Amino acid sequence: MDAETLKLALGGIAAVLVLWFVVKQAARFLGWVETSEIARQAAEAKEAAERKRAARAAAAPTVASPSIAPQGIPPHHVAAIAAAVAACGYRVAHIADPHTGGAWAAEGRWLQQTSHNPH
């Protein structure tokens, strides 16, 4: 074995060792990134749960006593219905999407009009 072959062999071994070290360090870095990301997500989830719990506590209705609990239709619903009736002037109003239902009527008219032959 001459000097040139020995240099190439040692260079190959050194390249493999450097490559192994780089891959090992990259794996350690990626593991650290993954661990820190999982910890960050867990902290965010805990913080979001605490905010949600605080919002629920703030939005929870306070009832003085169970015997005074409201029964039936809430007053603001009654007021809204009364306002709608007053605005309509006691006429019948149909509340629906105006773009639905026309196909059935058109098909029914077409079937009725084409169901018999004129003289």
C-alpha cells in the first residue's frame, strides 16, 4: 500500500466520522426542537383552557335563588316578537329563503299544463 492510497483511506474514514458527527448533532437538535415545540403547545393549551375557564366564569349567569329562576319564554324574546308583529301590521308574513321552493311549483305547473292535449 502506497502513501496515496493511505491518504485516500484516512480521508474516507475522516469523512465518514465527520458525516456521522453531523448527523448525530442534527438529530439532537431536531429532538430539542420537537421537545420545545411540544412544551410550547402544552403551555398554549393550558393557557387557552385557563382563558376559556375564566371566560365561562365571567359569562356564567348569577341566579339569586333557585325559586326565582325565570320560567317560560325570556322577556327579550317576547319583546322581539312583539316588535316584529307591530312592524308587520298584523299581516301574515312568510319567513323563508326566497330562492327555495320555486322548482317544485314550476314543475307542478308544467306537469298540470302538459298532462292533457288541447282539442
